Amino acid sequence: MVGMSETDTPARPAYDEPRARFRDLLAAEWLRFRSLRSTRWGVLLSAVVVIGMNVNAAFADYRNWPHYDANLRHQFVPGWAMNDAFSNGAAFVLVLTVGTLGALTIVSDYASGLARTTFAAVPARRSVVAAKAAVLTAIMTTYGAVVSVVSFLATQAILAGRGAGLTLAYPEAGRAVVASALLAPVCALVGLGLGAVVRHTAGSVVAAVAVLLLLPNLIDQKHRVTAAVVHALPLSAWQRLSEPGVVPFPGNPYPATVPASWLVYGAWALAGVVAAVLVVHRRDL
């Protein structure tokens, strides 16, 4: 052929490898999450512990019921009954577990070197982190819903033996169940954001514990400013949403409102995702 030497070869058409679709990233994150045995066992065991703590609280009140005076029996419903379904101790275990798992969702990638491989294969870091957040939210919402519903039904069935149980039709009971279920994904996303910022396993866990558990219990609520700080934390928002008919009292003269507590949930969840997306996108590996 004119103009072509014997060594010339026809140019091969360029082949562009198809970009990973977002659903592919979701599938990869789901596979990664369920392939970690420690994560599966952490979710399962913590659910058993949380439900067990709530059931134990209900059994304690069932056994002690004959010793309660008439005034306490009269006040037991709904406040005490609701506290048995969603006890503070069980909430602390749940928050610690999901906050840690949320942080490890991203910190473990950096610790193992998987982050470098992942971002080399998928340069769109924001999409990768968004997929992590979506999978984490779905898993933790399911986890929270199971723990919350089972705890409520089991504890109230026990208390019903003393005529002190609640049903989901009881005013504010449904709100408490939903708030307890959503506490898991909210705290997990906070952990995700803190993990992206700190990028160290121990440091991320300490930061999650400090923000989610320590601060609400270290700051008093006797002044308007400090009360506002406490009310802006996820655990305090959960306590308000899971308590029926909160009124001001000397130890808490400025109680939070229900709408504001729902906003706290949304703000923290959004902040966790945004922090993770922005930090991972801008920071070098």
C-alpha cells in the first residue's frame, strides 16, 4: 500500500474500560462489609446485648412490682415502662458499637492499604465514600429497627404481666421506637466522618466515644447555653425523643423540644457524610 512501510501496523482502536457504576460500588461495599467476620459478630453480639439489657430491666421491675408503693405504680406508665424498653445502659452499648463500626468502615481501608487500591481502580473518591455511607446507613437502620422493635415488644410483654405494659398505639411510643431505631445509623455516620478526619483506629474510636458518649454526660444543663450544647448532641436528642412528656425541673430547666431533636439527628447524619466525602476527596493517601 502506498505510504505504508512493511513495519507499519494498523492502529488499534482505543478501548476505554467502563467506569464503575454506583450500583457496582454499592455491591462492592456490601460484599466487603459482610465478608468481615469481626463486623458480623460485632453487630450480632451487640444486638443480643442491647436487647438483653432492656429485657433484664423489664424483668427487674416485674420482680420488684409487689414492693412498689401505690404512687410509683401510678407513675410507672408511661415513663418507667418506656425506660425499660430503651434503657440508657443499652443505648450506651449501641452507640459505642455503631460509632466504632462506622469509624472502622473507612479507617480499616487506610490501615490495610485497601484505600490506595480502591481509589486507583475508582478515582471518583466521592462516589466510593457515598457508597460506603449508603451501605452503612442501610445496614445500621436495619440493625436499629430490629433492636428497637424487639426490645419494645419483649419488655412490654413482660410488664403486661403486671398490667404495666405499653403498646405501639400508646401516644409517643411509636416516636420512641423510631428514634431508638434511627440512633444507630446516625451514630454510625458520625463515626464514619470522624474516621475520615482522624484516619487512625484508636484515635477514631476515642473521638467517637468522646463526641457520642462523654460530652452529653460531662456538660450540665442548668444554664441555657450549656443546655443548648447538650441538646445538640445525638445521644441527648435520643433521650428527649424516647421520653414521654418531658417538663422543666431543677436539674433540667431548659428541656429540648421534639422538632429540634429530630433536626439534631438529621444534622449529625448529614455532617458525618459531608465530612467523610470532603476529607477523603481532598486529602492525600
